[in-house]
Amino acid sequence: MDYLHYNPVKHQLVKQIKDWPYSTFHRYVKQGVYDENWAVEVLLEPCDFGDG
């Protein structure tokens, strides 16, 4: 199901899964299977591991 739910994001139809109205993802969120923010990209600051 992860693969199916993520396809609209993968193909750049939406930025987040919750924005695709035709997905069963919304049903699974209501059932508590997925969090509404599942697979939302988290941007982290670059780290200098091993420098210094």
C-alpha cells in the first residue's frame, strides 16, 4: 500500500500524499493505519561529520 499511496508524489502530481483526493490513503488515516503526515519530506541542515 505504501507504493500505491506514494505514486502521486513520485510522479509529481502533488507534493504530499494527503493532497491527492482520489487516494485510499485518507481512509487509512481515519482508521489510524497512517499518520496524516506519513512520508512528508523532512529537510535537515547539512552536518559536517568527521570534519575537525
